Amino acid sequence: MENTLQITKATIDDIEILLLISQKTFYDTFADDNSQENMQLYLDQNITHPKLREEISNPYSEFYLAKIDNRTIGYLKVNFGPAQTELKDPKALEIERIYVTKDYFGQNIGQSLYNKAIAIAKEHQLLYIWLGVWEENKRAIGFYTKNGFVAFDKHTFVMGNDKQTDIMMKLELQ
């Protein structure tokens, strides 16, 4: 039987799996390039049960889980208007997170989650999508560039005690 990818909208009932997949994928993505201390500090402050409960309860944010054979292997978080981390533009969608477990890197799971974000933005007739990506995350920058995003600004992202620079990228939809 072929492994079929399913992308489903997460609800508050998915909070436990969302917490696990959020911690795992964040660690998978950034542990090799950051200190253990900063990784743990970030996880303890930002990827917690109360924080995720607050985020998933926000009517202007949506989470989507990527599953193969009922196993969650990644997720997407998008923000509308006031839930956006910076621009707060009602004509835009922010992709705040697209993460996939390391064992599924290179298998188009990220592309499928990205395609879901595009579909959401178009469904809401938004003008553009924007996001921030760590300047050292060459894999993600290449992915977004390949998909038509262009850099338009920078902002600071704090990883534990380490101030890092994110490149802000945008894709016009109209």
C-alpha cells in the first residue's frame, strides 16, 4: 500500500501531537547549528503546552498537520491579520512555520505544506504571502526562492540568548 500524505487542519484536540511535532521538528532543523543551551531555552520558552494552546485558540491562526499512515511528520502554521508576528496586514498571509521531521526531508512534504498555504491565501483572496527565515538556513531560503519569494527586509529572531537575523521574504499573489 502506498503511503499517502494527508494534510488536515489541527484543532485544540491535537494539542499533544502538535507539541511533540513542534519540539521534534524545531530540534531536527536547528540543533546542529545552535548550542544545546540556546535550543533548550528556546523550547522551554516558546514551544510549550500553554503557548501552543494560546496559538491554536487564536481565530486568526491556523495549524495543519501532515500525516502519512496516521503518523504526524510535519506541520504548517499560518497567521492572518492581527495574528501576524510583524506586518499585521489584512491583505497578507504569514507562513510562520513549515516544519518536517528530518527523516522526511527531500520528500516534498514541505512543498505540500507550502502548497496548502498558497491555497489558503488564494481562498481568502489575499494579495501576498510573507515569512521570516533564518539567514543561516540555506535549505529553507533556497526552497522559498525556488517558489518565487523575494527578500524585502530583515528582523531579529532570539534563539535562547542568541540574537539571530531572519530574512523576511514575500511572494505576490496578484
